Amino acid sequence: AFGVLAMAGGDPLQTATYAAALAGDADTVGAMACAIAGAWRGVAAFPDEVLATLRSANPEFDFPGTARALAELAERRTQV
């Protein structure tokens, strides 16, 4: 996963492209590498059309709210 992430220079979309081309546990590697890339680069790394597609395909999920809650949880844990 870290190799794919490094090859893509941390870009989430390029990370996903490289991970999709892998054999074997590509889904697991892709999930881990893309999660790291997305967390590192943030939502600004994704083109608006990608975000619109994600929202329209998954209207039941509040991705921004989940991201905010996870960030707040991480911040609280580092302050303890």
C-alpha cells in the first residue's frame, strides 16, 4: 500500500489507478493506500465532478460529516 502511495506521489486518484492495476489483494491494498492518500491530501485533492459522482451514487452517506467527526476524534485523542 505504501509503495502504491509513493508511486502516485500521494495523489488519491493516481493512487486508485495504480492500485486497480494490481493483482492479488488489489482491493485491500487500494483501500488502504487510497484512504491514506485521501486523508493526507484532503477533499481538495478531488475534482468537483468526482465528489458529485460520489454523492449521487451514495446519497444516504454524509461524507463531509463523517470526515469532520473523525478529524475531531483524532484531535481529541492527541490532546489527552
